[in-house]
Amino acid sequence: MQRNVSARGDEGVKKAIREKFWDLMCAIDRDTIFYVGNQQAHPQSFIIPGVVYPQRLTPVRRS
């Protein structure tokens, strides 16, 4: 993603990140799962090497 949006400028990058991660992956109709891990040399720091975001089987009600 970084290679694809780097020429868009700051606002374009912000928009692309928001669309991909917030609007698509973390949408209300998704069951988002983040795979997290760390490195042996830096056990206090975590990275997200993968994200799975399948369609939610049951709808979520917001009040």
C-alpha cells in the first residue's frame, strides 16, 4: 500500500489509509481479526503481520 499511495501527498495517503483500514477492514459488517507478534530482540514492541476481515455472519445492532 505504501508504494501505491506514496505519490498522492499527505491528504491522499490519509484518505487511502482510512478507506482501506477503517471503511473496509474495520467496518461494522466485518469480523476483523488482527494477528499480532513481537521480535525476540524487542519483546515490548508488537507488530501486526496480518489482518483477516471476513463478512460478519450475524448483524451487529447499534443503539
